[in-house]
Amino acid sequence: MRHGSIPGARGRVRPLTLFGDAVLREPCEDVTDFGPGLAALVEDLFATMYAAQGVGLAANQIGVGLRVFVYDCPD
């Protein structure tokens, strides 16, 4: 059971990166800033994942070269 707000409720749906895009072939960078920008990215990842009816999504799949991913693990 989720407590609190639904992940992605404040995020925006971003376009998915298509197969063949260079960002999908490049190594992603480590996350070093854990501030509001990362929180907004995570919200966008959840919003995009749910809009695509997915169960997981990595940042590079929306064109962001950071080592971040989200997934939905139902209770």
C-alpha cells in the first residue's frame, strides 16, 4: 500500500528516446546532485513510465544521461 502522494503526479510526460539514439549507447553519469532537479527528474520518469503503461524506466530512455531509474513494484 502506498503512503503519501502517487509518484509522478507532479511530473510531466517526456518523449521516449528511440532505438538508435546516441544517448542509449553512451555510459550514463553518476548522480552527484541530490537536490530539487533530481526530484523533478524522478517525478518526470514516473509520469512518463505510467503514461507508456510501463513498469520501469531509466533516465537515458527519456534522453537524460544519468544513472537513475524508477520502477513500480505493486504491493
